Amino acid sequence: MENLIEVHCPACHASLWVDIDAKQVVQHKRSAKKVHSSFEDLLDKEKQKKEAVEERFTQAKSLEQAKKKKAAEFFEQTIKEK
């Protein structure tokens, strides 16, 4: 009877069956789960992140300009009342 152990790789999620007596890998099975995405996918994700950051920056900038305009109008209105 063979003494088999099953080993799971934490990096690639593959499984290895090792014969302890023979000290050999008897069988291996790759993970069905896609571990690494392609370089193009990674670039697309980074581009989307960059665009999202730029959009938030633009929104924050326009909000700040609106606040300054409103403060300036309030200041002018207060000066005219006095």
C-alpha cells in the first residue's frame, strides 16, 4: 500500500500527491481558479484607478471653487449692508 499525502500550494493553489515511500510526486493538479491576470488586464485596472482619482480631484476642485465663490458673494453682501 502506498503512503500518499496531498499537498496544496498556497501561491498557485495547485495540488500535489506525493508518495512518501518512493519520495516522488505521483500526481499533480492545477487549480481551476485563475491566479494571475494578464499584464494588459493589470494595466487596464491601473488606468481605471487613475481616471477615478482624476475625476474625484476634478470634483473636489470644482466644489472648492464653488465654496470660494459663495464665500466671496457673502463677503460682498455683508460689506454692502454696512
